[in-house]
Amino acid sequence: MQRSIVAAMVAILIAGGTGAGIGWGATPGPLVLGVLTPLSPPGDPAAGQLIVRGAQLGEQYINTVMGGVFGPKTSCALPATPVTVAVEDDSGTPEKSVAGFRRLVTEEHAVGVFGAFHSSAMLATAPLADELGVPYISTQASAADITGKHFQAVFRTHPVDPDRAAAWLGFIQAQGWHKVAMLAENTDYGIGLAEATKTLIAQKKLNMTLDAVIFDRTSADLTPQLLKFKAEKPDIVLNVGVGTPAYLIIKQAHDIGLFPQTPMLASYDFPVRPEEYWKNLGPTGTSLTFISYFHPRMALSPLGKWAAVEYAKRFHSTAVYSNLNSFGDAMILAEAMNQACSRDPRRIIAQLERGRFDTWIGDGATFPRGTGVYWHQWSPPLVILQYTKQDETYDQAPILYPPALKTGTFEAAH
Amino acid sequence: MDATLLTQYVLAGLVIGAIYCLMAVGITFIYSVMKMINWAMGEFYMIGGYAQYLLLTDWLGPARWYLALPLAILGVGVLGMVVERVLLQPMFAGRLERLDEYATIMTISLTVLFRNLAVVVFGPYQFSPRDYAPPVQLGPLPINGSRFVAFLGAVVLLGLFQWVVRRTWFGLALRSVAQNRVGALCAGISLPRIDMLAFGIGVALAGAAGALLAPVFLVYPQSGALSTVKGFEIIVIGGLGSLPGSVVGGLLLGLVESLGSVLISPSFRDVYGFGLLLVILAFRPTGLWGERAREA
């Protein structure tokens, strides 16, 4: 009798360490997709808001067009199940991200989580995803270590640092520039990009010098560093701030006469949100070049076209990358469940590694166990755009890079 | 290092230091008069920033910035007086024994309340009003017009504040309350009224810093957090309760941060200020202008 009680207790404890304990197997009702994203500073809340909208669009597609997960278009012998999106704010900080992930998994019973935007937050949470065995997809966090550390449960559908470094070094080379200054925040994202850029310059033996200055992300006054750059007369300044620091670098570089006289390239696509970008910067924002992961000249997949049309209908604005990639991540999780005919997160992880999944662009995303940073990594294409006049929207901005998509040339400030 | 570049760094540090002073003077002034620390100073800074943003973008327009600034400062001052009258004055009415604890809990609660109110009203986004003044050349330093206005505004406000405190009857009343509350009461000074005005003026200085810096830095719900830290750092450097100490402390902090971040590394900008604080405390435990006090 005593033995059977002990055996039962052991069984309960084992179940507690797997999905059954958390409740994925037993939970009736909709399947929960977790969205862990910054919705308040010091994170980038505007990005988080866009990611949430993309996830809501994914929920809409899965429930209406697909008829739910395991719906009529699959061969699964499981009842069609609707999905719902549960959102947690990570504020872009590691501690809130870890707490939010735990809450999504243990309280909301999320079968998969996506929406990460800040690399430091995602890197801190990745070990927990492995521990709980729940797939965690990086929607817009790009530090190399996220995939470079080979976490079992972590995937990424966003360009990795070397992709971004290759793009801007290609652009800088094409412009015939040699002297590069970089102001990067002291996060995994900023430090990772500085390292990736240095490594690539050395590997390819490029005729370029890089002065990378790492600044404290909480600093509001970057004037001294920018004055130093101004004295050094670089050919281009790389702005590697995220959220508030990205804006402060542009404003303060403009204040001291560094930008736009010296070109500046922003490391991610925050200028694609015109209501925030132009409102905050006004004419100061003209001439900025920036990396974007989407431009209407890129061909969308059928899923991407559906998302773009529905987004415009539902939110009365043009879909941007954050919307589309978050939508794509929701779709990838739903397809992985369909292909695995399972809601068990560990089976979803296994399926993500071996399947091919339709997303918003390209001919399908895959997440093989690649080498180095290309472990569980799928990268969408990226382009470099430039705003040439005030209040321009990103779809009107000329594409400067890559050459295959080029629609304009760099316009120096007059 | 090039002398021009060094001068630029020094000037940049002094400009930002002068603006830091406003915050520190507000904190130390409230402490001197009311003998309490207002932990919500950063939130009054944030409210000043939002007020300036609304006035410049929606209500008055950038051309009337000279009206927006006093209105924002006045608005924050009035809000401060209301907060003092409703939430803080009961602790001076003789019903509470642990005044410090009450003030700490109340002002920390205000921090949470104001931040969350800002999120509810404005959302978690960052805002910045457009620059309202043309760029200025301050010696070798090219400086943004709004930042120059902020610098001048800080100097003028600090001068005005010093004049009121040193040269007027009201200032005399404030100083007497700061020296001895019971004595001031015996001399016929209304302590509740002085407390309310002192709190209003103190938070108005923080609001002024927020309003002056709104076009320079961004405005968002947590924008006051850093300025609170800087403010407390400065008053410890300068000496708690000392107005000249706050001014010198603010300028020193601005200089140390500016020079440290270019001569050593900008990754540790905040560390330099705390390093200065530790060095000063090691040699002068009461701060540069602080005095030893004994409480009965």
C-alpha cells in the first residue's frame, strides 16, 4: 500500500515536470498562444503594440480561415480547436520577461510563445523556455546568442546580427565609404551588433575602420560621444539604439550639427511608424537611412497578402514588418501543431525542427539544427531605405540596398 | 586632446549640470522646510514634460513657448499644492507619530499613481515637442536652441528662487520654518500655509526641469525616474538641505558625467556620478555644504 502511494506521488511529480502538470493536455477550450513583448518603456512599446496586433491577426486567420487548429483541412483525428492570444508586457527587461514567460506558461497554459523584441529580455528567458519545454520564437530580437547558444526550445524568424552587419557593410562599401562610427547601447543587441560588424570587417578584410562606442542605455544625454564623432569626421554613423535612445541619438546628433551632414543609418525599422517618427522628430528626421525588413516592392506570400489586406481593414493603417512577422509566428506555431497533430509543446518543438511552414514572405520557413547562429534560424530578407522628405512613409521611401531591389540612390543632405 | 573638444565637453557638462540643479534644489528645498523627502519628484518632472508637450503641440503651438513654459510650471506647482493639502498635511496635524514613514509611503504611492495615470492617459509611447528656438553657438559648442533655453531657464529660475528665499518676507518666513518650526509658529507664521507653498514651489522646480527638457529629451511615463536618481545624488554630494550645495553638486555631476563618458567609457556614465559621491562622502560625510545636525 505504502509503495503504491509513493509510486503515485512519484508519478504526480514526474507529471509536474512535464506538460501534463502545467495543464496543456487537460485544458479544455481554446489553445493559448503567448505573446511576450514590450508594452511599456524602457522597452519599445510602439513595437510591442504592433506585434500584438499581428498576433491578433494570426488568431483571426487560424480561427476563421483555417477553422481552428486541427481543423477540417488537416488529417488529424483531433477536434478543431480555436486559439486565443494571451499577452504579457516584458518592458524590454530581463526580469519582467522571465516572470511574464513563466506566467504565460504556468497560468495561461500557452503552448508556444512569441513576440520578443529586446534581445536581453529574450536571452534571459531562453533557459526558462528550455526548462519548461515550451517553444519560444523570437519575432524581432536579433542578438546572435539567442540562436548561437543552441537552446532546444528557442527559434527565430528575424535577421540575426551577422545578417544585419552584412547588409550595412555591403551598403557602406557600395557607397565607397571607409570610416564608420557606431554608437551602440550596452545591451546584448548593441554589443552583439558591434561585435558582428567588427568580425565581418576582419573576416572579409574590408578597407574600413570602425569606431564602436558602447553607451549606457539609460543615459539621456549622448552629446559628449556625438561631439567626439563629429571631431573624427566619419563617413557614416551607425545608430544602434532601441526605442528612446534611437530617437535621442538622431535628435542630439542633429543638435550639434553631426547629422544630417554626416549620414546616419538606424539599425532597425522604428522609422516605419510614421505617426511616432515624424511627430517626434519633424524635419530633423529627414535624410535618415534605416534597415527595414519589409517594403511593398517585396513579393508577399498568399498568407502575407491576406494579412496586409485584413490589417488595413481592421486597424485602418498599412501593415509593417512587426505586424507581419508576428502574424507569421502565430501561423508557424499553428502549422506546427497541425503537422504534429499535437498540442504538446515538446512535440511542437520537434515538428518545428523538421517541418516547413508557410509564413508572410518567401516559400516557407524552416528551423534546422544549423551551425553557429543559424541554429533554429530563419531570416526574412532585409532592405535599407532612406527618408528623403518630411512625412514620407516607408512604402514611399526609396530602397538603397540590396542592389536587386534598389529603387533609388543615397541622397546627401544639402 | 584638442582644447576645443575639451571645452566642448566641459560646456556640455555644465549645461546639463545646470538643468540637474533644478531638480536637486526642489528636493532639498522641500526637505529643508518640511523635513520630509518627496520621492515623487521625478513624477512631477514627468508631469511638467507632458504639460509642456500638450501646451506646445495641441493648445498654444510652438511659437508661444514663452507662455507654455510658465503655464506648465504653474500647473505643476498648483498640483503640488493640492497634493500637499489633501495628502500630506494631515501628517503635520499632530495625529501621526511617524511622519517620515508616512511621507515615504505616501510619496512612493504617488510615484506609482502618477506613472500609471500617464500610461492610461498618454499610452506607453514617447513624445517630444518640436524645437522652438534656433540653434545657438555657445563658444565652440554648437547647441540646440531648446537646450540653450533650458540652460538659461534653469539659471534664471535658480536666480529667482535664490532672490525670493534671501530677499523677500516670504523667503524669510521659509527660512525661519526651515530653521525652527516651533519658533516660526510662535512668531505667527502659518505652518500649514508655508508647507503647502513650499511643496508647491519645490515640485514646480521639478516640473520646470521637465518642461524645459521636454523638447531635448523625450517624454514618457518613466522619464522622471532617472532625474530622481540624479536629484538625490546631487543633494548627497552637495549636502542635504544646502541650496548652494545642490547647485555646485549639479554642476559637478554634469561635468564628471560628460568628461568620464568621453575620457573613460560612456558605458559607465552613471557610475562616474556615484564614484564622485563616494569620494566626497569619504572625505566629507555630510556632503560639500552639509552640516552635522543633532535631533532631540
